[in-house]
Amino acid sequence: MECPLLSDVEVRRLFMEDHEWERTSHSWKDLIPRKNFNCWSESDETVDDYCLRLKERFSIPIDVVKQWLYDLYYDINTVHNYGWLNYDKIEFVLINLSLNDLKTIRVINDFQEYVEEGSAYKSYDQLPCIAKDKEHWEQFGTWRTPPIILDVSSLLTEKIPTYSDVEGPLQLVEGHSRLGYLYAISNCKLHLRVDHKVYLMRYKNA
């Protein structure tokens, strides 16, 4: 089945209202992947090409691009909660957090079910992830791709919009199933690392 031929504006309106788009930051608008969002196209910008283009201006690791921006750019929770930020001021720092730290991470209500579902599994074999992710859990006791966590406390100079569901000090941006799997493995007393890598998303020099 062929994709309907839509303009960029028509495609964007499949996901959000005009006023929701207009209140996003200029830097967020400049982060848009060059792809057809309503169906796959041979002319779509690849993830690698997208990352190369972003490197000219932004400091965003490829793991962040792959798991979040490339596929979830128009996700309404992403747009409402993080589309207003100034990404010229944002950096992503790879840090280690303990299990206790990760148990205090805030998860928004709309994604709480993903964490709860993930935390209900009883063994590595039950985890509904791809084989290489499952093997990584078994061998290393942690996730293969670090989730993204917003350091809300770094947004000191920013007024969080009333339409945005952001509360501190730390909030999970992407990786809800992974966080649930971590809880499940901990609950079952299976092999687990002492600490786990995450991409901390924060304002520079905060």
C-alpha cells in the first residue's frame, strides 16, 4: 500500500495541533529528522546521516538519537515534556547510577505501565526483548543501551511550562521497559551489576 502524498505540515498535523508545535523551541524544530513520518520512504534520512548532520551543532550521542529522537520526535509526550527545552544548551553525559538511585527516578503516569509490566517478569528467558539484549542482561547484569534521564534540577533558569509533565530531581525520558526489567531482575535476585550506565540529559554548566 502506497503512502499518501502529504506535505510536511500535513504529516505533522497527524501527530499534534498547530499550537502544540508552535510552542516548541527553535532548537527542537531544528532537530527534526528528514524522513517521512507517516510511512517508510527510500528517501528517508538514515540514523547515521541524521547523527552526522546534528553533530555540526548539537552534542547528542548516537544511542540517544537511535532510541529517542529518530523515531519518537513527534511522540506527543516527548513534544509536550521536552520539546520546549533549548537543545543548544543541552548535553548528554554518560554516568553510573546505583539500583537505589534508579528506584527514585520519576516516571510519568502515561508510561508507568511499561515499567510495571517489565518489573513483573521472573527470569531472563521471559524478558520480551531481542536476543542480543537478553544475552547482555544475562552476561553483564545490566542493559545494553543506557536509558535517558533528565536532570530536572539543572533547569534552574527555566520556567517549566504548565502543559509539561516534568518534575525533579530526575525523570526518565526513554527506557521505561528497560527500567522495569532492571526492577524484575533485582526482585528475582538474579545477577545484577552494582551500578548502571545512563545518559544524563542536562543543561550545560548546571
